[in-house]
Amino acid sequence: MHEIRTGFGDVLKRQLELAERNYELLADHGVRAVNVMGAIGSGKTTLILRLAERLRARGLRVGAIAGDVAGDDDFKKFQAAGLPSALINTEDQCHLDPHRVRHALQEFPLAEVDVLFVENVGNLVCPADFPLGCEQEVVVISVTEGDDMVRKHPKIFAQTDVVTINKLDLAEVVGVNPQRLVEDYRRVNPHGRVVLTDAKSGRGVEELLSALGLAE
Amino acid sequence: MHEIRTGFGDVLKRQLELAERNYELLADHGVRAVNVMGAIGSGKTTLILRLAERLRARGLRVGAIAGDVAGDDDFKKFQAAGLPSALINTEDQCHLDPHRVRHALQEFPLAEVDVLFVENVGNLVCPADFPLGCEQEVVVISVTEGDDMVRKHPKIFAQTDVVTINKLDLAEVVGVNPQRLVEDYRRVNPHGRVVLTDAKSGRGVEELLSALGLAE
């Protein structure tokens, strides 16, 4: 393990450089990108589809990149919605990294989109360590995960300035108080914005768009 | 850590050796250990508590190790239930590894337990790569995660012979057909056992105990 620890700082530095190059590539094409993180099943895909509907209703062109360990379920959903989209299967890797995202961006029709959602692998730990070069980041929590999500993963919440607490309509059924999550988040990130959503019904999606600076 | 491909084979070999030492330590004390894996919020803790109740009703002594990136919510639940228990906070690591588990075992009152549940970090990717030395492994899925969980993580399901599909009572509310998960699992692991549970109500817990070889 020792030699790996020695080299890990270099790996992170390299990731940051790659992320910066992605940021520039996106900026060159006038694309605003959002890194959408959150655990498996938190509702990231549905939320992206809802956000995309509202952006397209405003005349904006929206694309999506689906990041998953395996499978193409989310990618197919983006395609079915008519979004220019790409799939990144990470195989053994539990997070997207800027190198893989760069390859996807290089083949993506960036000239045809204004907003690009990058759906990260479902995981609340490692995506926090790998910036992708997106101008915005959001973490999606589902109330079905329990009220201890923030306490269990303080790092990703401390460094992410937009959080959405999703599947709000199930809060009562699962006996979770969303305010507990809100309070825990404010404790680790007093300046962050937190939005309550229910992606299926569309509740809160407009506020989330606003929190991401995409509403205007 | 997974980026560092050079040397990773050696790391895995070392992990396997450490896992074997844990296995021997547990066997020396006559402790049967179960590595409980699954995504965040899949219901691992509640399921362990239900299994523990039934084992204790049979006169068996049960302990638990709570693995989390941060926080002590699950550990406190084990303590409140009167189980000898330990907490492993992995900080930046998205999975338990046999080295950390070994340290926990060395301080654990192994002579006072017959069955030990080791609750892994909530993540469906990396725990698959790190054997802990437990004689049994189980992956917990919650229906609230969607019906694509197995397709997105074939590896962990292919190598784990007991799977439980939990929060069954919410299947209708979230519009997920558990049979889809069962079929996907059978496709990647034809010899595995799959049990439908609802940990909160106790439904299916007896079958799970049986699937884990702990019912007799």
C-alpha cells in the first residue's frame, strides 16, 4: 500500500489538470456542464430528464452523458428523450474521472448543446475526489436512503454547493424527515443551497434549475 | 485508488492474504461471520438487527461491526440493540478492507459471539474487490433503487451467492417489479440464492437466515 500512497497526490494533481482541460473545452463551445452526483437510485436520471424538459421549453439545447459501472439503462432513457447523449461504462471504477469524460467530450456534438448534464456513477464517496471540469456540481439524495446520508458522507456535501433532497413524496412512507438532512447539510456547508424535489412529479425542479444558475 | 493499475495486482494479492488471516482468526474463535454489502440506504442495518433478533431468540450470541465513511449512526443502533459492536470509519475509502477489519477483530470480544455481521460501506462497486475473510457474503438491494441495479453492477452479483431484495413493501409505490431484479440476478449467477425481504416488518428474514446457512 505504501508506494500507492506516495503516488496518489500525483494522481489527484493529474486529475485536476485534466479537469481544467475539460472545463476549457466546454467553455470554448459555450457549453454549461453540470456534474450530477448521488447514490445509486437517488433519482439522478429522472431529475436530469425533468431539468432537460424545462430547459428545452426555454429554447435551450440539452445533452447528457450517462456514467455507469455497466449497463446502458440510463443512456437509453436519455436517447429516448431525444437528448444528444453518450455512455461511459467505468467497469471496475466507482466514479467518473476527467480522463474518461474527456474522451466522451471529444466525440460529443458539443456545438449542438447549450447545457450538458454529466451523470456520475451512483456512489457518494469517490466522485467527490474527481473533479470533471463541469462548472456546476449537484449532489442528489433520496429520502429513501435514510436521514443519516449527510452525516455518513460529510466530505462530498461540504464541497458541493447545490444539494437536492429528492423523492420527497416518499418521505412519510419511509419515515424520514427531510429537515434533518437539510440541517446536517447546513452544518457542513453553511453557504450551500438545498432544494427539495420530487423528480417524478416535477416538484421543486424549477428551484433546482435556479439553484444551478440555469433558470434565467 | 483504482486508477493506479501498476501494482494493483499485488495489492489485491495482499488483501486476499489478509482476508485469509481474518478467516482463520474467526474460525479459531468459532465465529461465523457475514459480510453484508449493498448500496447506501438499502436497509443493511435494519436487516442485521432483524437477523440478530432471530439468532438471539435461538440462544446464539451476535455481534456487529459497522463500516461507514464517517458517522456512527449504524454503530449506535447496534449498541442500542445490545450487540457487542465496533465501528470502522474509512474516511476517504469507499469500502471495507481486510486490514481495517483485522484491527477491529483484534479488539473485538470474539469469545463472546457466535455470529458476527460486518456491515460494509454503502457502495455496490468496490466492496466486491475486497474480501474480508467472512465465511458468508450477502448483497442487499432495495427496490427503491430501481429495477436496473443488477444490470449496472454485474460483478458483485456474479460473485455473491446470496442476494436479498429488500424494502419489498415499497415495490408498488416506487413502481419497481422485484421479479425483474430476480431474473437479472439469475442471469449473472444461476446458482445464487435470492430472498425477498422487508426488514422493517420482518418479512422474509427467516428465509434469509436459511439462505445464509444460519437457520439450523
